[in-house]
Amino acid sequence: MPYSMAPKSILIEHVYSFGLYEIRRLLEAAGSSLQVMQLPAPQHDFIETLANETNSIIRDKLLHNVEDLQELVNRDFPLANAD
């Protein structure tokens, strides 16, 4: 069902869950967690949801290994404007 046709309560649940998902990411980056802050876990796994989307461009970008990409940049950047 497209989001525009979804009941309002489902949309609110997804927004709330996505907010918790983003807060969890920020807390984990800072060395904390939702549990420490006594917050509930998100009800949806947005990375898995986005990775399973039919849009192959988005799926491919989400699945990139950041370390591998950084290695490619470090290797190829000096060659970008070589004369």
C-alpha cells in the first residue's frame, strides 16, 4: 500500500519508529544506546527495509563498504588531474 493511502496511525508509527532508529544511530556513534537512555527500540529495521527496496541505485549505495570506497579514493584521487 502506498504511504499516501496508508492509515494515519501507520504513518505516525513509522515516523516515530524512524525517529528512534535515528536516535539509536546517534547514541551508538557516541558510545551509548537506547537502553541506557531508557528508550524503546524502533519497531522497524529501516536499513533492511531500504536495502530491499526495488530501487537498485539506492540499494547499491546502502550496501557499499565505506572502507573499500575510502581505499579507492585514496588510491585514485592523486590520478584524477594528472597531466
